[in-house]
Amino acid sequence: MTAAARWVGKEVVRKDAYEKARGLTKYASDMFPENLLWVATHRSKYPHARIKRIDVSKALKMPGVVAVFTHRDVPNNRYGVFVKDRPVLCDDRVRYIGDPIALVAAETKEDAESAVEEIEVDYEPLPVVTDPIEAMKDSSYPIHDGGNVSRRTRITFGDVSKGFSQSKAVVENEYRTSTQIHAFLETEAGISYIDEKGRITVVAGGQSPYRDQHEIVSTLNLPPEKVRVIIPQVGGAFGGKDDISVQIHLALVTWKTGRPARLVWDREESFLSGTKRHPSIVKMKTGASADGRLMANDVEIIYDTGAYVALGHAVLDVAIENCNGPYKIPNIDIKAWLVYTNNMVASAFRGFGAPQVIFAMEQQVDQLAKELGMDPVEFRLLNALRRGDVMVFGNRLETSVGIAKCLEAAKNTPLWSRQADFKAVKTYPWIKRGVGVAAAVKGYTIGALPDRGTISVELLLDGGIAVKGSFTEIGQGVVQSVSQIAAELFSVDIDKVEIVFADTDKTPDTSVTSASRQLFLAGNALKEAAKNMIKHVAQFIEKTYNIKVDNLRFENGYVVGRDFKISFSELANAMARSGVEREVSGTYEVPRVQPIPGSLEIPHLFYMFGVSLALVEVNTLTGAVSVPKLVSIADVGKVINPQTLTGQLEGAAAQGIGYALLEDPKIENGILKTTNLSTYLIPSIKDIPEIEVIPVEDAEESGPFGAKGIGEIGIISVAPAIANAIYDAVGVRPKSTPMTPEKIYWLLKNKC
Amino acid sequence: MRLRLSKQFSFVLNGEAVTVTCPPAYTLLEVLRHVLHLTGTKDGCSSGDCGACTVLLDGRPVHSCLTLISQVEGRNVVTVEGIGENVPKCYAEEGAVQCGYCIPGFVVTTAAFLEENPSPTEDEIRDALRGNLCRCTGYVKIVNAVKKAAGGIG
Ligand code: FES
Ligand code: FES
């Protein structure tokens, strides 16, 4: 590494951007292999029913139909990362309205779609359970064997009753948050074919090629070497492509027919059958002493996972871990439940369980500050975790903790320091302005679960390098960040770095692209690969040229020793001539922490922090809330590329605004009524305000060049900052999302 | 069930005459993507809600997912592949491209808009792009890209 960074921290335009903007990039949905079969899915018409009979005979006789598949074609018809509770194709029962029952493969799209309508299923409707509180009762109809509580746990530290007795102010509330739909612009999509080595190859939008491969081989009972998964550029994911969607279905069709296949969900299927953010009920009783110290937090968390667990067990852990905010609290008592209902399936969504509980906690904190007559930022600063502190779970924080820096930055932001000026701006008499703040914490990497990743680097004959890893490009820019880190570590021009990603045939396992872990993992593995490459090259040079080398380093496209210098291309060619391996790998493993009793992955070793400030305008006549300005502050460790970084935080802020105000899925008796983008509204360019991003760099020594994860932190504190701003403006506190005009209108009406 | 009988349709696509054979109920989006495999034009909803499928029909931006192929007979279609390089370049340089799935639609809308209004205000930009949805960017950099393409900055 050269002294002054050439690529890390630089605003370099993303290499993939221009091609995407010209429409030249091929996403999975853009692929049409020769001789393909179009696949369509027959889905459940009931949110909960027993299947008495599936008759595909009519469908099979329809024009163009090549095959129809049901559960009978799936050797092991259950999958799932934590609990194998989800059928590839439903057999005895359907558990939500989009549950897949059969697949039709046909010569044309129209043939497939018409034949799907001809599949006959006899149902015996079962009681529909949609309220998680009802679902938890013993009297409720069990959606799975073993009842509707998929996971329950309780974690206590200290003694909350003692904490409350030492408190001057105690607030107690119940909060609810709604389902949020990812609504990525490219729906779940993929193709499949037999590749030149005879492998069933699935090319589909996803977040983890090796995990998708694992789910395919375990359900279809195939040897892993028979199945290859490739994840090309993905048109948005945000956690919503962390689970299986089209992958097993595609593999099944190609396996059984030998032909290429294409399966792309339409928008309605995506809304019904894609995973969602867990709706939540969170009860919190929180106390603080007269001098403003948080003393106790008594919490009940209920997350509705819908029909299947998906990644719910881990999501619940993140909720437990983050429900105390980025604060020191000596006494906590957290009870948590993950509950089955006949609602749509919930799983990963940016923030992974943290936004729901932070929505609650950050409003608790705001109320406590008010009751104690303290400034909300000062109150948070007083309680903020600092490096070396013992966290609520008894774990000592030995890594970067940037929350105080974020809060200091918030304090110095004009929107906070001169908030009176912002609030004094007069528009109409019925418009009231307010400013709110909220803070957030979230672990990155997979916490106390094993977490490792491998990257390999190949020296190319033209003097470039190829960096290979199974990370996926879901829009976040990891390919660009990895390129910049590679260019820095190998001291080559960024144009000399080629990235090969997300192909189980060509790239080593860097594990999942989620939990904001990939930049950190891939970057660190790349560092190891660079070290190993130095060793490998040194050996080669010693052997080939018979000279002793030490202090080898990469410098501007050359390998430089004490008294010699050889260009990358010369070296690569020499190695090729001698038949020496030009590819070297490096592995990084996150140091293991012991999970605390009652948890799967708590605590994390590494945390990211953030603060949002929101300025709102509340229309007191209609209840409508708008956000003229939002400030997003995040502790990112070290900025690798300012442009992709601000892009991530701006996008997260926009999704947070949607979650807070706009995104309102109407679900009646398990049936989603808002199945398109004109009824489920995501923010348009008219809904998004001026967003100011302030990165705070509290370097993480274990991170690549000091960098931390960044993908999720930006969304977590947005909704509570808006809620707190609404209170500041009009003195009512909406305790549920979305904070729609109706809700605010009635709160205002009932107040006077 | 849709009409299966195929018919021939001719139109001009990015400056070249093309003839396709397909059912008359096909939309222009289906013809572009499924028949011609010209995939720069994206399908985000097939229902006129997202703008990812925007193309120019006789110079005016339309949702190709709501335009039947029969309406296109004899007319002039320009897709993102036929748009000049300035607008896409500005989107790339301003960091407005993340997953990029929505961007071709934005590029086409922007190109048509700047043709009509070469030096727009920010409000005019936001009005022009209100029918295009992006889930990744928060739109900040998209506005900057349009300003840059208009010669406003950079
Ligand atoms: S695909 Fe046409 S508007 Fe969405
Ligand atoms: S860049 Fe992903 S939807 Fe716009």
C-alpha cells in the first residue's frame, strides 16, 4: 500500500453506471435463452386451507404446454434457513394467499398463463389467523404443527423493578408498525439452462449464490456439483432477495425437461409472494433518573412472520439487540415472540428488525427527555454508548462506537442548532412546523453466528487483476467499492481491476450479501488475498530467477523488491509459461463471540450508528405530513467512495420516509388489497425532500481501511425522527406506522 | 385468454424500419422485450405506474406497457438504446445509478423533457419526472443529473 491513498476515499464514478443508463446491462429478467420454456405459477386462492385434490390434467392438455409440476415432483418438499417449514410447492395445505401450488412450463407466455388457469384445486378452507396476538393464544388454530409461536425468548440483565424505583420519569407505551414491501423495480426473476458442463444453471436475482445453490440441491436431492447459481446485476433487493423466490422452481423445470426456462414474477406476484418487513407490536416501559440517566427498559416484542419463518429467527434477535437503542441501560427485561399468521411471509428488509423497535425506543427517549426538561440531543449524548462501555448484554464494546460523534454532528447541524429559524418560517396558518431527532444502532456481520468470507485474486496476462467473490451487486455498489479497495491494495489503476462476482462456478464463497457485511468481509478477505499474493509471488521469483527477495510490494502496476522491479504483465506471463498458479485466495473470519443465553447471534462484535433529523410540516386541517428537510448522519468508519456512500444513505432515507408516511399496505383477512404501485405508494420524486448526508468517520481498525458496513443504518432512525418532529409541531404522538393523514387528523381532533 | 392469432406490424425503431409478427393484444413493451429482445426498456409493473418502460412515440414519452402494438403501426419509436449519450453520461457521473433498473426510463423521460425545456428549474425537473419511480436513490442525484444534462452544473 502506498502512503497516500489513491483509490480509497475517492469519488470514482461507478464502472457499471453508464452501461446501465444506456440500457445495455443484462439483468436476469432481460435474458431469453434459445428454445426456452415460459413458466407460470398457480397460487393459492385462500389464505389458509387444506388441499384436498390437485388436478392438472386439463392444464396438461392445453396448447403449448410441455409440463406441469406439483409437490409430487419435489423430492424434499421443505426448505428454510432456520426452520424447514416452507414447501417448494404446497402439498397438504396453503398458508397464505400467494402460496405456490403448481408450475406450468409452456412454449409461449400466453400458453403458460392460460394453462395455469386450468389447474383445479379443491380446498377445504381453514380458520384464518391474521392477528398475531390472537395467533399466540392456545385456542388459536395452529398454522404449523407445534403451534403458532415459532420462537419465544426472554433476555434479562439487572433488575428492571429496581431500575424503575430509581427512576424519576417512567413512560410506557405500545407501538405498532406495518408491513413494508420492498418494491424493488425489478421483480423476482430468473432463467435456467443446462450449461456446457451439464450442470443445471440458475441465473436469478438474489443475495447469496451459495445459499440458493444449497436450497436447490437439498430440495431437489441433487449433488452440489450438478447445480450452478449465478447472480447477475440485480434490479434492487434491500433484503427482499435474501430468501428463495424463483430459484428452486426454475431448477426443477430445467432438471425435469432438460430445457431452458424463464420465470419472472409480475408485480402482483412480487407483492403477494415476495417476503416483507415484519409488522410489529412493541410494548415498552422505560425509566430515567432525575439526572437524566436511562435506568430500565422493560420490553415486549411481537413480530408477525406470516406463513413461514424465513429469516425471522435472526430478525427477532436483531430486534432484541437493538430495542435499547445506542444507550447504556443497567436493567433490561426483554420478552420476544416470533409468531406465525396467515399473512404474507416476512423476512429480511434493510434494517432487519431494527427499524420497528427503534421506532418505539426513540419515541420513548424523546418523551423521557421532555418529562425531565432536557434537550433531546443532550439527553441522548448523556446516555450514549462509548468505546469500552459495557453494553446492555454485559458485553464490552471494544470496537468503533461513533454514536457520540454522530450526536455531536447533529447538534452542530443548522437544522438543530437554529431550529427556531426553521420553525418560524410561515407558510399558511394551518401549517405547523416541527423538528425531531432520533438515533440508531445496528450490528453488522452475522453477530455470534460463524461468519467468514473468501476472495480470490488472479494475475491477468495483460497486467490487470481479476478479483473474484460471491458477493452480489444489488445496486449498493459493492463491486465498485471492492474495485477501489483492490486498486489500492495492489496499486494498480482501477481500469485494470476486473471483478467476477456471484457465480458458484467461478467465485469462492464470500457468503451472503446482507447484514451490511459485504464491504467489510470482502474488503478484509481481499487484504488477506493481497498478503498471500505477495508470498506467492516472492516464492515464484526466488525459484525462477534464483534471487532472494524480501520486502516485496506492489507499486503502480509493478512488483517491486529491493533491487528489482517487474511489471504485473511480465510476471503473469512468466508464471503462465512456468505453469504456476496465478490465482491466490484470502479468507477473513469474523472473530467469534459467544451468544448470550436465549439468543442466536447476540451480541455483535461490530456496530454501526446513525442519527436522523427531520423537519416536518403538518397540515392541521387534513393531517397530512410532509418532510421539507431530512439530515442523515451515519458513522461509516471510513468512506470508500463518497458518491456511492451518499447514494446509499439518501436511498435509505427515502425508504424511511416511505415507511414513516406513505407505504400503507391494506391487508384484509390475510388478503393484500394493494397489489400494485398505484395503490401501494412508494415515494416519488415529489415526496422526497432535500436530503443532507453527513458521514462521520470513526475508524474501525478491523475494517478494510477503517470502513464499516453502511447499507442499513440510514433507514433505521428516519420514522422515529419524523414521529418526534410531528410531536414537536402539533403535540400529538402517532405511535404507529405509517403516519397517514387520517391517523394524524384523528389524533388532532381528539386532542382538542 | 388473449387472442392468439398473430398479425404483422411495421414501425420505425431507433431509426430503422422493423416488422414484427405477434398477437395484436401485445403491448409495445412485450414486443420490445419478448419478441425483439431489446431489453433496455424495463418492465417494472406492466400497469403504467412506474415509468421504467418509457419510450418515445413520435417524440413524446409514453408508457410502452400501456401502448398496444397496433397503436404503433407506421409510427416512430425511440427506446433508451436510441437516445444520445449526454443524458446517460450525466446520470452515471452524478452517481444517480444504483441498481439501475429504473434508469433507462428516467433517461428517456429526461431526454424528451430537456428537448422541450433546455434550462429547467428544480421544480420543473421534479414535475417532469414525477411518473418515474426509483426505489434506490432517493432522487437527489437524479435531480443533479438532469441539471447537469441541461448544462446547469458541471
Ligand atoms: S412498466 Fe410501464 S409503467 Fe411500469
Ligand atoms: S436505481 Fe434502483 S430503482 Fe432506481
